[in-house]
Amino acid sequence: MPFDTRFLTQDDLEDAFRLDQETFNLPEEHRELWIRNAVPERRLSAFDDGRMVGATAVHAFGQFFGERSVPMGGVSDVAVVPEH
């Protein structure tokens, strides 16, 4: 069955933190800072029947080529529930 994928909204951040918490063993005291610093439109997630089962973040960076900055993205925070 195909997954639904989309960028997150502010309302999804609690679930995204919980997924990262499970994947990376984040302590609960990191929750507020994690949510405050999360940029929903830079977080892509996969949903299985409405449940978030995978997520990643893309950070905006630039590399210099020919004396000009060229946009690029850095991927981090790749998290997937164990059964998927």
C-alpha cells in the first residue's frame, strides 16, 4: 500500500518529536526546544493510514561555485518506525 507523503504543519510537530524521540532516544526535556526550532515546511513525513511512520528534515545551505552561492539542501533527522 502506498504511503501519503507531505510537508508538516505546526500541528504535526508533536508527532514528529515523538518519532525522533523513539528513534534517537531523545530525552523528554528536549521536547520544547525541538518543537520551537523545527521548521514544519522543511520536514517531510510519510503517513500510513494517517499515522506518521517516517520523517526527515531538509536544511537550507549554499555552496560556492564560480564565486556565487548555489542553493543546496542538507538532509538530517531521518527517522522511521521499526515496523516500517
